[in-house]
Amino acid sequence: MYYKRQETFRYSFSEPIPTICEVYVHKGGVKEKVQSFQSYILDLSPNGMKIASKTDIELRDEYILTCPVQLSDTLIHFTGKMIRKRYAGTSFEYGIQSDDHEELKKQIIVSLKTYSKEQMKKRRHYN
């Protein structure tokens, strides 16, 4: 399986962003919530994100994850499938691939640009 870890517009957060992810599964045309868990967003791109959590989630094809991301003044409801899982010492890291909605991708790009500009201004202000 090919992972887009080297894509050009992937933003790694210096301080991970806390979020509560929800796991869903479609059963008989109905979206059913399986569980919620606390996690931290490590990086984000229009095509995916990497999160870390102490919660061990089974890597299953039918699972759909939604993770709200607050960047600056924009709330993004990131939805995708878990494609990678790795144990990292005291937590688990998950790779989540977006569900390819063009509007979501555009929203992520605009929000990341705004967020990164704000972060650069903060760094300049403190230095």
C-alpha cells in the first residue's frame, strides 16, 4: 500500500492539537457510532492526518473516523479511513486517509495556510 507521507503540503504541528475522534461503521445503510476517544493531531494534509492516542483501536476496513480540527477560526470535520496503526511507546499512532471530498481538501488548504501564517507571526513576536 502506498502512503502519501512525503506529500508537499503536509503540516506537522509543533504542539499536537487535542481532539476527540469518533469511530463509525455503516450497517444496513445506517451510520452507527462504535466509540469515541481522546487523541492528538500530529500532522495534517488535504489527503490525510496522523493522530496519537492512548486508546487502542482495531485497524478495520469498515471503520470510518471523524475528527474535528480547530485551526484558527475554522472548524474542520475531517472524515476518513484508518490506513495505518503503529505502537509508539506509550501511545498508538494512526494514519487516517481522507475520504477525498474536494470541499474538505480546499477547506484544509485554506485553514492550514492561515494557521501557519499565524504561527509564524507568533514566533516572530516572541523572538
